[in-house]
Amino acid sequence: MQVKLAYGKGEQMTDVPGNLLLSVLAPNPVEPSETRGEAEVRRALAKPIGTKQIGEIVHPGESVAIVTSDITRPFPAYQVLPPLLEEMEAGGVDLRDVTIVFALGSHRRHTETEMRKLVGDKVFERVRCIDHDPEDCVRVGVSSRGTPYDVFRPVVEAKRRICLGNIEYHYFAGYSGGAKAIMPGVCKRDAIQANHSMMVRDEAHAGKLEGNPVREDIDEVLRYCHIDFIVNVVLSEHKEILRAVCGDAIHAHRAGCVYLDRLYKVAIPFRADIVLVSPGGYPKDINLYQAQKALDNAKHAVKDGGAIILCASCAEGLGEKVFERWMTTAPDTLYMTEEIQRHFELGGHKAAAIGMVMQKCRVYLVSDLPADFVSGIFFTPAASLDSAYQAAQTQLGGRASVLVMPYGGSTLPQVRAFS
């Protein structure tokens, strides 16, 4: 069978014998929703999960902090905020009592132009918008794992807290969304480092909630900093709102995770010797920093000691300065995974995640990067998908099973018994 994977604005090809090909993974078909976009948000607001409607929760005269995602996330706040604010106003809330807080985590601050883009001009001109300041935080508690919950003062001091976000697979927190808007969204850097340092544990991986130390540490913040209401969305590959969930920070969030799994968690009979994976071509493979997500999803489909072939153009190089420093200066992959526990650093965490995959299997990289540079960052370079596949078959004995992930950034393989 001829296998084609998106690569930059073109594609790469190879031939895989049919008796060796386990599967070509694609998102699961789901019944189309009757509503999408802002209409879907309005539907969810009318039917919250585990709480009353927002108009019955927030009362006139109460201060409200709405925590929403920053510019690095695809969350469409400009579609979610208008119907949410309308419901609040209908209940008598004065928007002068509302503050929109951008959850920066450890990211940089926004420009005014970026804030306007995120929430829309009309909302920006009517509602106070501020960035989270990690230097103005209040200790609200300490988790059972020792994470200091130092939360942004305006969020702590607000009478009501509403958290927004999108739900997608997160490679060590399990899923984004829910209480993640608070922890790490509006926490101090030390708190973020303490939480994220647990990313190296085996139980901390995409698609896992129960027993995931990072996610459980995130959710435990609710004991000390209650969230009154969430609005979370699941997006399509084209960033369109497919499903919205509203209400309780745990129950509504979990309902959104179930929907995400129906769409993007794809069953496989067993792990393959070789996984061929693409982030999906341009712009998802514009640099290695972006392509890493596809590699991390692919690790769930490959046997220990097997091979992953990452087909990613990386036309703009590694894509992030801190990530590049970690990748180019580390003496080996083990150093990266140990160093991230000693010193968590945004950018370095992705290097550590790559290092963990490389300790499990060999990783070939088909890219536009020079071969000697690729070797220097611990990948096995290949000029084409076909040459990489031939090399991997030679490495593993010539009869290695193959699984193909053309949508590596979205699909999450899960080994499941078939009847």
C-alpha cells in the first residue's frame, strides 16, 4: 500500500506491504451537532452540568473574575464571552464589576492589540481586561504533593470565579481545560514548576485523568480556590467550536473530555514496531516546537525498542529559543528529563518530553534541517519518508509491523482489545 503523509505544503510517500500495515489512524466519525460556534455556546449555557445557570450563580454587586486563555492557545474567547456576558447582564450584573484575566502561566504579557483580538473589540471596550501577574500572587494553600498554590490576587479576591478554555489532549496533564485555568494559568512560577516537574512520571500522559499526578495536582486547587462556573469547548481541526460544556469545574470538564475521546481517541489492536507520523503538514510542521505534539501522541502507538518516523518539514527550524537551547546544549536525552525536574523552564519542557520518547524508541526525523544538525539534537536524520522507512525495517529485522498517523497532532492511539 502506498502511504502518503503531509509534509510542509507537499507530501512524502513510501510503500508498506499490506500484511505489515496494522492501521491508518483518522479521527472517529461522530454525529454532527445541530449547533456550532456561538450557537453551541448558548445551548450549553442553557443546560449547565452540575450547577445552576450562570444568571442564578452570579448576583448583582458581586465582583467577578473571568479567567481565559492567552494568545498561545486556540480558545475563541471572542465567541464565548458575548453570550456569557449577556446572560450575566440579564441577571442584573454590572459589567463594571467584571474583570477578564488572561491566564499567562509562564508566558509573556499581551499587547493591547492582542487582548482586543482575543476577546473582540466590543468586549474589550466594555470590560476591564488584565494580564495575570505572577509577582502579585496570594498563597491559598499547599497541595498534598507539596505544590504551593500561589494564585493571582485579583482572582483570589473576586467573589465569583468563572474559567474558560478549550479541551484538547495535553501530553502530561492528560487534558487541557477545567481547573487548569487556575493551576497553572494564574499561578506563580514556583507553583507551575512544582506541578510540571511531575511530567516525567509514567502516569502523566495524554488522555489520562485518574492517577495522573499532574492533573490531580491541578484539580486539587479547587479545595482552596473554588471555581463557580466553567465554559470549555472542543474544537475541530479548523478551530470551529464543535461542542461546549458549562457548569461544574469537574463534572462539566469530564463531559467535555468524554466528547473529545469519542472524536480523537482512536483504538488500535496493539502497539506497532514502526509508527509513521505527520503533524498534518503546514503550518503544523513549520518548526519542531509545533511538531512535538504529534511525536508525543505517536509514542502511545509504538513498542518499546521500536521506531517512530516523524515526517515534519521544520522549515523554520526549532521554533523557540529556550527549546533550541535545551535541544542543542544537552549532553544526552537523559540529562533533559532529569534537568526538567530540577529546573522547569517553558520550552525546556518540550525538549524533556522529546527526550522521554527517545529513551523508549529510536526517532527518525524527515525534515528540511541539515542531517548533521538533526543528529546533534538526538534524532536519526533521513532524507525522505521512504529512506527512513527502509532504514527502520532494516533496524528491526525487515518484517516490522507498521501503524500510520497522518493526523498525529489530533489523534491519540489507545490499545484496546477487539472482539
